[in-house]
Amino acid sequence: MIDPFSQFWDMIVGRQQGPLSFRLILQPVIAAIIAARSGIKDARAGRPPYGWHVLTHPEARGEGMRSAWKDLSKLFTLAIVLDVVYQVIVNSRVRPLAALLIALILAVPSYVLVRGPANRLASRLGKGPPAGPQGPG
């Protein structure tokens, strides 16, 4: 009997050259684009960078997680649909837990790693909060 971990690992490694392998690149890139857009919005709203703020301020976690889920829900849907199609083509069966894990592994790290730095970069490039009535003018 094959243990679930090795079976899952084989599914991930086997996807590098198989059908729909483009999604191994597409999903993290789309997650990074969504995160960059959110980071710029955060900078414009004057909010602090995402990742570190959510980790160090428990009161910000709820709102931060809702914001991230709002951004990632469409990406998760796309990722799960692509994975289900892959599973049907290659395995002739669907493993929902594997589809969910693949979506998490491909999307979440890219999102978390890009949103905060995009906020910092946007703030430094002047895309932060607009100057108020007391600003230069």
C-alpha cells in the first residue's frame, strides 16, 4: 500500500511535464499580481505592509485574513478547477484534498511574499496616501 504523502509527492512531481503543467507557473504569477495590486491599494489607504503587520498585531489578523481571502478566492477557484481537470485527465478520478493542498501551496506563499513589499515599494514611489489639505500646494 502506498502512503498518502508519497502519493501526493508523486502527483506534484509528475505535474512538471504532464498536461496542464503551465498552471505551476500561472497560479503563483497570478497570486503575485493580485498581491501587488492589494499592496498598492494598502499603500494608498495608508495601511502598513501586510504580512508582518498581520503576524505581529493580533487585532489586525481578522481584517487581514478577510482581505486576503477576498483577493484569493477567485484564484483558489481557478486553481481547484485546473487541478480537478488535471486529476480527471491523468488519474480518471478526483481527490478534493489534493486539489485544495495544491491551490494552497501554489497561491498563498506568492501572495504573502509579494503583498507587503508591494506596499513598501508603492509607498516609496509616492503612490501612498495623497497629501491632505495641509500638504504642499
